Amino acid sequence: MTTSGTPVFDGHNDTLLDLLRADRGGGRSFFERGDAGHVDLPRAREGDFAGGLFAVFVPNEDLDYEWEETDEGRRMPLAPAVAHDRAKEFTYDALALLYRLEAQSDGALRVVGNADDLEAAVAEEGTVAAVPHLEGAEAVAPDRSNLDFLYAAGVRSVGLVWSRPNEFGHGVPFEYPGTPDTGPGLTDAGRDLVRACNDRGILVDLAHLNAAGFRDVAEISSAPLVVSHAGVHELCPTSRNLTDDQLDAVADSGGVVGITFAVTSLREDGRKETDTPISTLVDHVEYVADRVGVDHVALGSDFDGATILDSVGDVTGLPDVVAELRNRGFDAHEIRKIARGNWLRVIRETWE
Ligand code: ZN
């Protein structure tokens, strides 16, 4: 594996969950090179992973998130809501872990909360920039009484929902084939949360939101629309992917879509089949670039959160993704935008 010399800022990983939960990550260390999971510091350096949104995801208790076969494809039963108190406790633990890792890292892992620090960390070789992100806003009190506390704890990006309902909106159930048009839009609390995030310069992530909720955010939000990890519905018709109308809305707002590496969101057949070439992933990048412009597409791997392509394998496969972008005719300037520039632009615009 040769290094690409192309630092990547990535829209989504669940590495904190893997490290926090030994039942998932096997008790692995962030600082030792391992085979388990997708991201640790040595592998991140090898793959030119310069940073990303580090998600805090609160798993449902005693739920395996298994797909079930249907006549036409597959679906996952919609997960039930998780309680605010449990989400809050789990989220505080995950944020505490992130700061512990930062303290142990000798400057190699940097939790960043403003655009200058983010860009400096991304530019510094060997440093990983972490932007704390909530994947689902269950840890935010419905009256937002702890939102400033979460901001003070570093949270700079909030996904309103995961694929389950909460106080703020309705997540889209996983289904293939399926459509994101699956239920009602944001609740009043959800609308207020979008405005409160706008006021504080917190990124609002539309990943996992259903179509009505997406439309609501597009209408309310004064910030560029961001979808941290998803694919193109036209190429893989799963409920989690973005329709052409949604891609257009993201671009109209000046926003960005991070293309996921999850095979179930990339493959035309939606199957959990990891023997999938990188060209399938780059098909999604190219589709978005062709339709709405190269300024609105980036990467959102879902490392440590999804079953990804074997052809990428883990974070050390990022240079191979960059190489495939080059093969497909993207020039150096465009590759820089896809690899990090678009994320950095949208984050600066939102945070400031
Ligand atoms: Zn996700």
C-alpha cells in the first residue's frame, strides 16, 4: 500500500462505539495497529485519514439490527426509540472516552471545535482531527436544556435521528428496495432544534432522516444541507439513499453528501455482499458530481459502523479510493474537494 499523499476528511465513523463497547470492538486499543474494526491511529496514518466526524451512536439495548428477507429484497424492522436518560449517559461516556484518547495521544488525535483548528489539524501530517457528532439527537433534552452543555463538550454536529423515531423526528427504516418517503416530518421540538443548531453554528446532519423530515430541514435551516453518509437512490434503491430531488436540494443549499462505503447502500442489488469493487463506490461519487457538481460530493465511510467493501477493507484503503477517483478522470483539484475540501468548506460556513 503506497500512501496517496491525499489527506481525507471523512463524514462518518463509529469508531468511538467500537472502542467503548468491548462486545463490539473486542476491547481493542485506538493506539495499537490491529485487524479488528476499521480505524485505529496507526492505520489512520497509513491511510492518510486526516480526520472526520466521530459519531456518538447510542445502540438500542438487546437488539441485533438483523436484516430479514422479503419477497423483493430485505428490510430491517424499525428499531424502537431509546430513552433520553440512557442516551445522555451513553453520550457523555463516549465524549469522555474521546477526550481521554486525545489526552493519551501526544497531540496525534485532536478534538476540534473551530474551522481554523480543524484545517490546521487536517493539514498536519500524522494528526487526526475529530469533530464530535451525535448520530441521532436522543441525548439532547427535548427542551434543549443541555444543548449548550453538549456544545461546551465539543459537539459541533447533530444528526436529528438515526433509523428510529425520537422526540425530534422520524428515522427512515432500512429497506431494499425502498423509498425514504416513509412517514411524518419533524416534530415541533425537531424544528426548534434545527433553529437552535443554526443559532449556535452546529452542523445539522440529514442522514437517516425520512423524506418529510428532510424537506422540513431544507425549509427551516439557514445552513448548507449536510448528509454525512448515504448513497444515490438511483444507483441503489434503498430507503437510506438520496433521491435526485434530495441531491438537488443539498446542492442548491451549497451543502455536501458524504458517500458511504456500506455495501448495502452502494450495490445495485442492495445485498450485504462485500466482494464489491471500488468502482461501485466511485459510481456514486461520479453520479453526484455529474448531476449537481463536484462541490457537493465527499466521502462518508461509516468505518466501524457498517459492512464495507472488501476492496477498501479498512481506513488503509482510502488511498485506493483516491486512486480510483483518479482513474475515473477526476483531476487533482477535484480530488482535493472530494477528499476533504468540500467538507472543510461546508463546516467553516456552518460553524462561523
Ligand atoms: Zn449511520
